[in-house]
Amino acid sequence: QVPLVESGGGLVQPGGSLRLSCVASGSIFSSATMRWYRQAPGKQREVVASIAPIGNANYADSVKGRFTISRDSAKNTVYLQMSSLKPEDTAVYYCNTVLRASRGQWGQGTQVTVSS
């Protein structure tokens, strides 16, 4: 079983919305803080949002008020609802745990392109 599978990316116009999904294996999801990261061309990967097992969420300043992270324990899935998208949100988006990220273990990510 693939540990993490991201989906939901695509091409969207500025001001539009997308919802990303990440299905994780139960062994990863149940007790881990889940994070969404993104990496734009030529830039370092950055944390966009994180959510603790009990639901506490944190966001990068650049996405506060526009993105919402959530998790569904019954489905082992974490979501990223993105609204009021801007061209600078264009990136490959990844979900992961801190531990897997520190070990360099990543999924394939999902491409988000914001363009008119």
C-alpha cells in the first residue's frame, strides 16, 4: 500500500477554488500531525498548513483566511480547501508527516496551476 496519495490538483483561474485530498495508510494517519507542503518551480518546499490529530490547525501567513485544512479519521484522509487562489499559489502540493518529511519520504504530489 502506498503510504500517501495526493489528488485534486488542476488548472484554475485566479480567484477560483480547489480541494486537495490525501489518503494515508492507517499506520501513518491515526496519531500523526498531517501537513500540506508545496514547492513552486525554483523554490524550496514550504509548509502550507498542518493539522494535529485532535484537529488543531495552523497556516502559513500567505494562505491564512484562504485555505482550510481538515481531516477525516474514518477515511484516513486529509483535505486542503483552497479559495481565492492566486498565481503565486501555483506549485506541486504534497501531504506528509513531519517524520516522513525529515526522512526524505514523499509522495508524488499534485500539481496546482493558477492562471488565466
